[in-house]
Amino acid sequence: MTTEIVNTQNLHKIYDQNSETPYEALKGISFTVNKGEFVGIMGASGSGKTTLLNILATLDKPTSGSVQIGGDDITQLTPNEMSDFRSKKLGFIFQDFNLLETLTVFENIALPLSLQNVKGSVSKEKVQRAASRLGIDQLLTKYPTQLSGGQKQRVAAARALVSDPSIIFGDEPTGALDSTNARELLDTLQQINQAGVSILLVTHDPFSASFCKRILFIKDGRIGEEIQIGNRNRTEFYQEILEKLGTFEQ
Amino acid sequence: MLFKIAFSGVRARWKDYLVLFSGIIMAAAIFYMFEAIALNKKFVASTTVGQNARAVFILGAVLLVIITLVYVFYANNFLMGMRKHDYGLFIMLGAKSTKISKLIAFETLIVGLVSTMVGVVAGMALTKIVSGFLVSALEIPVKYFQALYGPAVWVTLILFMVLFLIASFINARIFAKTPALKLLKAENQTDWKQPKTSRLLIQAVLGIFLLVVGYYAMYNIQSLKLNAIWIGLVTIVVGTYFIVNSFFVILLQKIQRSALNNRGINSFTIAQLKFRIRDYTKILSVVSLLFALALGAITVGVGFQSDIPEIANGQNAYAISATNPSAEISARIAKVGGKSTVNYQQKISGKTVYYRAGEFQQKPIKYAAFVMKGKNAGFSQVKTSSLNQLKNPDSSAYQQLVALQNPNLRAFKVKWVSDGVFNQLKGRVNQLQLVRVRDINSQYKSLKAVLEQQKKEFGPQVVQTMGESIVMYTMVKSAFASMEFMGVFLGIAFLAMLASCLMFKILSGAESDKVRFEMLNKIGTRRRVLRQSIMLQILGLFALPAILGLIDVGFGLQMFSQTHLLYHAYNTFMYSAIAFLVLYLIYYGVTVLIYQKIVIPKTRSEK
Ligand SMILES: Nc1ncnc2c1ncn2[C@@H]1O[C@H](COP(=O)(O)OP(=O)(O)OP(=O)(O)O)[C@@H](O)[C@H]1O
Ligand SMILES: [Mg+2]
């Protein structure tokens, strides 16, 4: 039996609804993500990817429609519940790392645990585990300014992973990395996924997307098409993504 | 065209500009008000201390210019912090940097000019209010005050324009010389490195040592004389710098290693503070010293006021003396509360004043004596004089009695005789009435009414030479009024300016904090927690100089109590410190509110 981690029904988002120029960024989006899946969301610039991700992450509210994550309807939460939800159930990896440069790597990774007031000894162990999963155990006492871009993004990934979230959201996490570093990070994300963590990745880079198992294409605020890797290898999947993008973007 | 874009930038950030404008307006207003009073020769000369007051006012003016300089510097930094990014972007997009340089210079000048002019007008209004206060509280005659005083307008305008002219040159240079990319990124570059613990320790120890030396020097001002001030000044300035630079970083590091660090976003708050304190070392040291100066000025200024009864009581044990008081004087004396009155009969024969010895044995006269030794050394005390003691013309009691008689009897001898001899003497019997009060401060009004009547009857010159303690009281009161005024005025002006310096500095950093708070919000920090973090961070930055300043003043006052310049220095200190902290807290609150408005993200989902 598969359990649903994310379930959105008929999601609409209208920006500036009460102004003279309302803009409908999402026009009825419905999809599900099952536990342990690695799903990509692709689409041209302005198609509504970030809008969708912000709603899923409780950073923004949909105009209508429902979003369930781990069985909870997140659109009904109070602001404090939303904050707690983000710190306990979600992991984030952003394009621009978003590490605090005054904190050590260790403290950066431990931040979500501190927010839940996890005990020092427990938190230490969890940070160590997350760090070794991303191969950054040696960097724990360093400061972000002493790290390379790839290392920084690993730290961010460790931070996303540390509180055992139901799902990790990534918005163009490879956007600021060179190809080697991007590839390494994607490999790691894939390993994390194979260990059972669900991941939802927003990207417009076909190479990044080819690491996913399933891809949803968004166009003008609607889900246009959906493809699965199935039994193919990544190179074949990559080819299909390129083709789809070719036809899709016309 | 560029001008239009630049102006739209101003409109977009009008709130920040409002803070900037009100800050400069306040500084200019304070400066104007001070100059309107200090430059006013008639007023300064009218105070009893004359030349002395001039010196005090000049010293005050110099201090005010220095703090204004520092202030304009920080206000300008705040402006540059706002504009660097905008103008940097223009240069990136191809605007000539010479043109941008001119634009920023122009903007700086306009900001300076407009706010200074508004400030001068505000200063005139303030002068009107303050002169009212001076008249009622300090009894300085009102006729010398002018809200609009030409020389003060010029001095204020010229000083501020020169400062802003310099600032605009500096700003223009920055834009002409700095590459555009650096202008854009300037705020995001934070090369935070962990300072070496050994170096911190050495600095902390050195800092404490220097402070101790400084405090000790001030305590020993009796033997060190003027050197105490020089030693104190140097060691405390350097010591404060070291302490800020090291001691508090070490303290925060200790907290970081404790379990406290793992709770909520404490790790972030503490790290931010640690990072900031090093970045703020200079301003925090300056602020702590100014804080001490300001608080010290108020305490000393007001402290002199509390010396007045002490000095007056040292002059004579009796507040009022009246020989054959008129009905008016008697009526007024009757209104004095908490008094004890004594009457002596007096006859004048030849060049001698005669009293009944029996009366002085029955109702011994009191006199003020200085305590030479022990805990109360330096204070005055009321003592009762025996007749034998009184008969000695060199005794304080004898001299104080002579000073209480009618002034035309100054050169006469005083003799005490038996009732028989007294009755034989020719001439009429005078009544010498002496009035003592328990608390001269609380009876000031009613005593002064008696004094006014005496002046009316005998002429002010005559009364002025009398030994009544109320005469001394009124004289010292007006002499100290200018000291008190200066202390309170400079104290509040300093506080207002240093607190807004700190405010500007803190708010200049808000922009670069935005991304951090946005990230914390994304990973699920509650808004209340974010707000608390800001309150704590800014509290740390405000509290640090305040604590150091309070300690500085606490020890600095030793100079005044050791030399007996001030009798109740520490009582006054408590009150002025409380008043001061309240004002300071208001600044703290405002800074926190503005900061929160800037950095706490408004998530649409929480609307
Ligand atoms: N706060 C907002 N107010 C009004 N319109 C907005 C807002 N945010 C986004 N939009 C509009 O909604 C649409 C979708 O934007 P979104 O940021 O989701 O696109 P995206 O797919 O993430 O694009 P990109 O790949 O460039 O990041 C765009 O047309 C955008 O102009
Ligand atoms: Mg986007």
C-alpha cells in the first residue's frame, strides 16, 4: 500500500485579487506525491512553479483548493501552527544556500532542531548523522564563508534533512552550482531518496530533472503532462525530458 | 531623467528618510536651542556667577559640537547605507559614476539643508518652552530670552552646512572611486572569523586593569589633583574599548557553549550579537563614554542643586532674622512652617550692643559649625553655644550672631549684661527675632516672601549682606542654576544624540539582515520567536554601553564626593539614572519596532 505525502486538489492562486489587474498564477492544480517518491516539477519561467511550492510550504495561501501534507490540511493552520509545521515536517533547499554566516556549519544544521527545543545530546547525534550522510562531517566547525558553493549546498541539504521531515522541497537547488557540484548534490539527493525520504524538486534544468522518478510539467498555471522514468535508465529519461520540453514549450 | 529615478528611490523609502530627517532635525534643534542661550551675552552675564558661567557654557558648546560631529557622521552612514545599492545599480546599468557622484553629493546637501532649517525652526519653539521651564524651575529672569536669536541661527546653519558639505564630498568620493559591483555587494560581505581566545583574554584582562586604574585615579583625586582627570580619561577610554572588544565576546562564547545555545534560535541571536559587538566596538565604546558624560553631567548639575541647603545651613543656623519686625514681616514669618522662633532683647548704647545674659542662658543661641573629622567631615552641623563661648569675639557663634543683627551694627561690640544693668541702660528695647526652620528646601517659598518684604523695607543691597541662611540660599541657588541647566541640558542632548547614533547604526544593518530573517521564517521559526530575537539583539547593543556608562559614572562621582564638591552625589545619581534609563528605553523601543518592521517578513499566508 502506498501512502500519500502530498495531495493537492484543484488549487487556484490569484495574485492581487482585489486590484484592477488580478493575475491567476495557478488555474486548478491537482496531483499527489506518494511516500518515498522523487518528483520533479518543470515549466517555463513564469509558469507558476515557485507559486506552487510556496503554497505547499505554507509560505503562501491558495485562493481556493485544498492541500494535504502527511494527512493534514495545511490551508487551515494558524500562523504558529504553520511555523511549527515547517520546522517539523518540511525540509528546504534553496537556490542561494541561505546559510547564516555567523553560525558554524554545525549550528546551521542544528537550527531546525533547536527550534523544536530538541535536547543537546540528541541534536548532536542527529546533526552528525545528517552531516555524514552528506559527507561533510569534517566541516562542522567551519563557518559558511570558509566553504565552497557545493559544500554550502550540502550543508543546506543536511539542514533540510536533520529533523527527519516528511518531505524535502527544493527550489532550483542546483541553480547556483557548477556542473560537477550540481551532479554531486543530485547524486546525494538520490541516495537520500533511496533511503526513503520523499523529495519534491522544482527546476527548469533537464539534467537535474532526470534524477527524479516522475516529472510534472506546468504550463500557464496548469499541469500539462506527466512522465515517469519507469524501467529506463537516466540517460533515456533525460532524452525524453528534452523532447517533451521541445514540444511542450511550443 | 536620472534625477527622477533617484527621487523615486527616495519616495519608495520615505519611512527610512523620515527617521533620518527627524534625527537631524532633532540634532539641529538641540544645537540651536543651546546656542540661543549660550551665545546670549545678556543672559550669561546676568547670572550671578558671570564669567564662570561663560566658561561652563563654552565647555558645553565644545562638547555639543563634538557629539554633533559624531552624530552627523552616523546619520550620513545611514543615508549611504540606503543609497549605495540604488546608485550602485545605476552605475552598473551604465550611468556615469561622475554623474552619480554629483547626484549623491546633491542629495546629501539637500537632506542636510532641509532638515537643518526645519531643525532651527523647531529649535525656536523648543527655546520658548525651555525658557519657560528655566524661569519657573531655576528662577532665571525671563527678559533675556529670545526664541529667535540671530547669532544662534547663523552658528547652527553654518556648522551643520559645513558638516554636510564635508559629508557630501566624502560620499561623492566613495561613488567615484568604488567599483559598482562592490557598491552592490558591500552589505552582504561578512568575513566573520572566530577571534583567537588568547588574544581576547589578554584584551579583557588589560581592559579591566585599565578601568580599575582609571576608577582608582578618580577616587584619589584628593592626592592626584588634576592628574586624576587625565589618567582617568585615557585609561577609561582605552579600557572601555578593550572591554567591549573582548570581554563581552568571551561572555557570549561562554553562553554559546552552554545548553542555552540549543534552545530556539538562541544560537542565531547570540552569534549575531557576538558578530555585531565586534563590528560595533567603536560606536559602543563611544556611546558608553557619552552615556557616562551625559549621565554625569545631569548628576553633577542637579547634584549642585542639592548642595544648596547644605551650603546655606553652613552659613548660619537661622534662616531669618528680624529686628523689631514690621507687621508685614511678622505676618509673613507666621506663614513659615516647621519653624522655631527665639526672641532676644537688645539695647544700643554708644558703639555697643547689649543683651540680657539671662536670656542667652535660658534660650541658648544656636550656630552652624563645620565637622572637621569623622564620617560627616565636611558637612555642617547645628550646635548650641554656651554664653561663655559666645562671649569670645573669635567664635563662630559670636560672628554668626553679629551677622544676624541689623547691618548698621556690624562694627559695634556685643556685650551680655545682667538684667539689672540692662534695665539701667538708656535707649529703647529692640526685639531681635531669629527664625530657624527644619527643612529650608520645603520652606523656600515662604522664607523668600519674608526676604522680599525685608528688601522692600531696607533695600536689597542692605539685605544682601545679612547673615540669614535664606540670603545665602537664594544667592547660591541662582549661581548653581546655570550649572544645573547646563548639566540637565547637555545630559539630555547627549543622550538623545547618542541613542540616535546607536539607532542609526543598528538600523543601517537591518537591510542586510532581511535575508536571514526570511530564511529563519522559511524553516519554520515562529514570528514571536523572531521578534524576541530582535529584541534581545538590540537589547544587548543598547544595554552594553549603558552598563559600562553607569559604572563609569558610579566611580566618576567619587571625584565630586571625595572633594566634597557634592554632598549627596549618589542620591542624585539614583534619580538621574532612573530618568535617564527611561528615556533610553524609549529609544530602545523605537529602534526595536522599526527594526522589526524592516526585517520580519510579511508572509502572505499569515494575513
Ligand atoms: N507576488 C506576486 N504578485 C503578483 N504576481 C506574481 C507574484 N509572484 C508571482 N507572480 C506572477 O505569477 C506567475 C508565476 O510566478 P512564479 O514565480 O510562480 O513562476 P516560476 O515558474 O517560479 O518562474 P521562474 O522559473 O522564473 O522562477 C508569474 O507570471 C508572476 O509574474
Ligand atoms: Mg521560481
